[in-house]
Amino acid sequence: MWTADWWWDTQKKLPIGLTIAAIILSTDKTHLSTFRGDKKAWPVYLTIGNIDKDKRHKPTAHATVLIGYLPVAKLDNYTEILAPIVEAGKDGVDVVCADSFIRRVFPLLAAYVADFPEQCLVACCKESYCPKCLVTPEKRGLFVKSLLHDEEHTKVILEHKVSG
């Protein structure tokens, strides 16, 4: 991930000696119990882009950690789980690196990995629609121009959902 332009453009904004930790979050809805009802939740996993992807993708490397569970019915808990990361991203955190030096690191959300149904949920669109643009379901996969989802429209949908 450190070969991406985003990484270097962001790194240039920091003073010399400071660095970013590119946070990669992923979720995947799972069944928690089949004995007492049909309980489901989204486990939230975290890894960092500073780790080589070949190592990051190996389960034996333990490069991905579970940071919490989101109940299916309460996705607003995401802000609670991410609050410490957001705070650390503002001021940075002193971290002992692999070379034993202490560096000020700024964790920043770089990527969110989710399967298609979860992408649609986050984008506030139906599963048959594209989570990125406004193309209609029957035109998905065709080379047609389409507008991207509007952040303000998504906020309106979320506020409407909260207010009932």
C-alpha cells in the first residue's frame, strides 16, 4: 500500500520524522449463535497498510486483529469502535517501531473492505443497485456514464432513518 500516491501525498504533509499508519478496516456479517435465536453481527477487523500485503493476508502472520462487533441492528456503534483511532489520527501516537525507535505515528483510515451487500448498506442503497454510482440495476455492467452517489443525499437518508 505504501506505493500508492495517496500514501506519499499524505506523508508529505507531515513534518520529517512523523509517519502515517494506513488503517484498513474490514467487516463481514456473521452468525453468532444458532442456539438462541438468529443472532447476527458484523465483526470489525483492523490491519495496517504498512505491513506487506503478502504477509498481511496470511492468517498465521496475525497481522489482522478483531477490534469489535457491531450488532446488525445498531450500526451507529461504529463511531464508538473507531473513536480511539480518530483521536489518535488527530494528534498522533508515540509507537515503538520494529527497529526499537519511538516514532510519532498518525493512524488514518485508508481503506474499508466489505462484500457487496455491506457496501450497499454503507452506501444506503438497495442491494441490486451500485454502491458507488446512480446507474440503474438493468444497466449495471454496461459502459454507461453515471453520476456518483452524493454525500449530502446519503446524509439525508441516514437522518431520515434516525428520525423515523
